[in-house]
Amino acid sequence: MTTTVHRQAPPAGPDPRREDGRRRLFRIPDRVRRGGLPYLLLLPALIFELIVHVIPMVLGVVMSLKELTQLYIRQWWQAPWTGWGNYRVAVNVNAPIGRALLDSFLVTCAFTVLAVGLCWLFGTAAAVLMQDHFRGRGVLRAVFLTPYALPLYASVIVWAFMLQHDNGLVNHVLHDQLGVTGKPTFWLIGDNSFVSLLVVSVWRNWPFAFLCVMAGLQNIPRELYEASAIDGAGIWQQIRLITLPSLRSINQVLVLVLFLWTFNDFATPYVLFGRSAPAAGDLISVHIYSASFVTWNFGAGSAMSVLMLLFLSLVTAAYLLVTSRVRRSRG
């Protein structure tokens, strides 16, 4: 008697056991997935930062070590190495290039200190005044923020027309209408160029300080002012004992940001004066541009840029160190 064994045919379609094995094989562990996802999300920003900032910075350092002039524009990598030669020329104050760079640096430092101080002063004063409720406060706030909202080049070009010697609005008002000056003033050349640059820069940047301080004032409880008023404190005592201490952390960041913006400002003096800025308005950013793109000495210009980067890095590190120590000592 023969027994017939009937084998069951395999089910149609993929084997679930094989599919489950493949999923286990290619499945990323939960720990790796949770730990690597933040870095994966940051990867586009890191690549963009690498392309926009890190690579040009490294190339700038390499260019500063080469004798890169207009003879090697097309094949800049074939320019001969000069080592620290460009840096020695830039810091040699007895030579014309070093002396001009030092004068530009001193002008930039004076301009930065005055511009940052005035921006902070105007912004803080306006923010304190805007805390009280009165009719038209919203419109006045919008007017105060208008210079910061306008396009940079358009607003500076308007100022350049207003400061013209023959047909500018400033001379028309001061000389023709009010008679304050005996004759029309040259605002864009000579020593007056420093004043013009300072006015335009403060007009452009003080609304940013106003916006930051005004946002910080919203976090100060009104009960503190009411209690101090009951105790007999005046407006100046309230500002000195309540407002400024409460805004200390905001002011620390605000002053640093304004310092970096102002010291690096290129668009304002370039649009206001053009390529050849007068000595009183020769900021170091425009000076480095002239050394690179006007005289075609890209090696020297790159060396000046690296020196400015080192200076700003040292100032920023020292500022953060001092402010952190002060904050810990008072905390």
C-alpha cells in the first residue's frame, strides 16, 4: 500500500519571515536614530556655514601668505609664497602702508566708540519714554523703527544727496534757511566727513538698540516702579536702581553686537564716500577694500583682513570674559 504525501505549496508573495529579517538587518537602532537625528537636521546649516564662511576664511589666510598681485589674478595659486612678508608690511608703522593702516584703525576705533555709545543712549532713552501709555505711542514707535526697516543702500544714498555741498538739503536748511553757517559746508570731504559718517551710522542703527531695550523693558514688573514711587524714588533713581540693573544682560549682548556691526561696517562709508574715502572717514573696512581692489595687492589686503579678524576675536573674548566675571560676582 503506497502512501501519497501531499506537500503544501508555498504561499504566493514574499515570505514574511524574510521580510522581517531584512527589516531587522537594515533597521537603525533607536539609540543611534535618536542621537543622530539632531546632527542630521543640522547638516544643511553646517554645509552652508562651511561654504560661506569657513572655506573663504581659510582661503583668505592662504592668500595673505602669498605675493598675490594683479600679475597672478588668473592663477592665484601659482603666486609665490611670501610668508609673513605681508603682515610685516601691514604692521610697519614707519612705512606708508603701515602708517595708513594705523590711521584707519584709530579712526575706526573712535568712530565705533562714539557710534555704539550714541546708539545705545538714544535707543535706551526712547525705549524708556515709550513705556508710558499716551495717544499716538504706536505711531511714534513705528516712526522710530523706520530707519532700521529701510534698505541700507537706498537710505545712505538719500543721505549722500542731502549732504551735497551745492544742492544738498542739509546746507539749504542750515545756510539758506536758518543762517547757522556762514557759507555752505563740505560734509563729504575733509574733517566733516567723520561727523557725516557718524550721523548716518547712528541714524541707521539706533532703532535696533531701541527695539532690543524696549523688548527687555516688557519683562520688568510694573510693581517695582509703583513701589519705588511710593517710597519717594524719582524717575532718575528708578532708571538707575531698577531699569539699568534689569537690562544688564540685554545690554551686554546689545553692545557687543553693535560693536561688531559698526567696526565691520563697509556699506555705509562706501556708499557715502565711494572708493576713495577721505582720511577722516577712512574706516578700516574701506581701507582694506582699497588695498585689495584698487591697488590690486590682494596679499596685503588679505593680511589686513586677518589682522582685523584677530583683533575682533580678542576684543570679543575679553569682553565676554569680563562680563561673565562681573555677572558671577554680582550673582
